[in-house]
Amino acid sequence: MNCFALLSLMLMLVQLCPCSPSMQNCSTQNTDQSFTAVRRVKRGWVWEPLFATEEQTSVVPVYVGQLKSDLDKQDGNLKYLLTGEGAGNIFVIDENNGKIYVTEKLDREKKPFYTLRAQAINRSTQLPVEPESEFIIKVRDVNDHEPQFLDGPYMATVPEMSPEGTSVTQVTATDGDDPSYGNSARLLYSLIQGQPYFSVEPKTGVIRMASQMDRETKDQYLVIIQAKDMVGQAGAFSATATVTINLSDINDNPPKFQQRLYYMNVSEEAPVGTTVGKVFAEDSDIGENAAMNYFIEGDSSDAFDIITNNETQEGIILLKKRVDYESKRRYSIEAKVVNRYIDDRFLKDGPFEDKTIVKINVEDADEPPVFTLDNYVMEIAEGAMSGSLVGVVTARDPDDDDCPVRYSIVHGIHLKRLFSINEHNGTIITTKPLDREIASWHNITVTATET
């Protein structure tokens, strides 16, 4: 090889040598630039959602989770720092790998989450390699609370004879556990006492009628409801509530007379308006459902009337006109009672009324004798001798026609000397001659008395 050829070869090598490193550098620069750009896009914190379970007790810190920067090459050059709620006492971080631990027992019901901040710095420069980032550690619930009925004891009222399925009331229990996690706060209601009359919806706590009930048989029931968390699974907590359920009255019973036959007496001397007696119909309902009115049925008597005592619900029989023992000694009337307010739903069971018979005896009164005339007019000639007949009055005993009557004159001072009467037969005579010029008229009052 000559000198020229050697020189040419060396030049080519020289040209190649600079060029190759240059290309390598160029390629490396492009790769670095491309890598750097991608890393900038990806650069940031990397962690999963962080949770710490409440009520955990341990002598060593319990692992929660790990924070990690995507710039961490695990060469020990990064240092992790933790600040915020509970940092340093409740929560600690391993500065080398970003692992977080909880050192105390947590209570989700007191504090459900903690807000903290994380930072990664270069150990050599003490400069942050990541911007400070805020994150949350949620406290995960465990079943550590019993259900509670805060509104008990409960009182409810439902009409008697309500159909099966009728809603009575609703009971609600609360649970301090987390309703959004697990079954700790998922409650299930059940009936401990109250079958077979009531039922309860397991999920809602709505109490319903399980059968028709009659208030007149029993008007109050004591129902016990249990609420159990964990949907009733093993290990669940429970609580009970007492519900007093009263049955309100409806008009489902007609009035009934206590007696099918009543006996009463009334004196013939009794004035109009006298209370003869009382009848009473029982109604198992109460209040206005037991209100009733009494009537005398048809034209069974025009001598008596009946009114309703609204306070006692008795029928009071009154004398409508005077009665006479000698004319009619016995009466028989038909009394009827009717509910004042009727519930049409129960008319199919029969009429809401009842009837009874009232027999009334007229009592004889000791009546005075009665004169055949209210006034007697008699004449006698003046100057008639003493003992002359003036006239006769007649009276009878209305109680007994055969009872003797005694007559007498109600004497004035002057009449005593002029007239006398036979006490047995009512004959009136003069006791001395009369003078028309002195007195042309004499008024005499005669009484008749039973002997």
C-alpha cells in the first residue's frame, strides 16, 4: 500500500470515527429527551385507596398502605415525609419506602377519615422531587354498635276489625355503624311478641294487622319488636322496642235490652210528666258508637212517652196523660231502642235496634167522695117551720161504690142556726123559719167524707 492509499484510509476512518460517536450521541440525546418527556407525563404519586380498620388493637403498628413516587428508583435516594391529621402519633410512615402504619385504635364513629399530606424529597439536596400531595385514610367500619330505638316506647291506635294487612305504625332503629360498608348497619326487624295478631315487615319495621280483632274482646296489645344488625347473621347485635297498640272502637254492636219484659207501676194520682220507670239497653261499643234513642213503638199507648237520657243512655218512661184506676188498670207498651250513629258496613249482620215489652200497672189512690153535681140549687118557702126539708145532696166514693159516706156542713156562725144535714143520707133541713126579706139566698158548703 502506498502512502496515498494509507492516507485515504486514515481519513475515512477519521471521518467514520467522529461520525459514529456523533450518531450515538445524537441517538442518546433523542432517547433521553423522549424518555424525559414520557416521565414528566407519568411523574406523580402512586398509591391505592388507603383504609385503616377501626377498633384494632395491636402491640405493633398495623400496616395501612404504601405511598410511592414513580421517581423512586429504590436506591435509597428518596425520603418520604408525612404531615396532617394524626401524622407522627396515630399514623407513621417509613421514610425509606413510603409504607404507612397506624399505631392507635381508631373509632370510625368518632372520626371516619383523616386528611394527610405526603412529600418525597431528595436526601442529598433536601429538595422535593414531587409536589406535596393530599390524601385521605378512611376508617373502615366493624360491627361495634348495637341498634337503638330512639323513639320508644311506642304507642299506636288502630280501629278494631281492621282488615289483615292494615298498617298500624312503624318503628325505626338506628345503628352507629357504617351503612355504606358491609352489613354492620343493615337491620332486620322481627316480631318477638304479638303473634298471631300482628306482623312486622323485616326491612322497614312497619307493623301490620295479621288478623281482625274485636275491641270488645280485648282492647290493648303489647307488641315487642326486635331489630338485629348484620341482617340477622351470626354475631349480630340486637335491640328490642315495646309497642302498645290500642284498638279504637267502631260501631259493630247493636244495643240490647237487658230485659225482655219490664214491670212498672204508676199511681192514678200521678201528675202528667211523672217518671214511671226506666229501661236500659246495653251496647258493647263506647262513645258516640254507643249513643242510642228510645221510642214507643206504634200506637201501643197514648198515655205514656219515652225520652233518652244522653248521659246514662237510659230510656225514661213518662206519664203523658192522667190515668184512672177505675177506668183501666193495666197498660202494655212496646219500647224500641236504635243506635244513633250506624256503620253501614255492619248492617249485613242485622238491624242495630232492639225491642222490649213494658207492662204498667195503675195503682189505686184513696180518692175522696165525689158529689153527683158540682152545684145544687134548692128552694124553700119562707116561714116554713123548723125541720122543713130543703133538699138532698149525694156523693159516692170512686174507689168503692159501696163505701158509706158521711156528710157535714161547713158552718158559718149564722148558718149554724138555719140549716142542718143528715150525715148519713145528705138530707138538708131548716133549723128555724127563714125570712126572705132578711136574706133571699143562702150558700151552703157541704163536705162528703169516707167513713
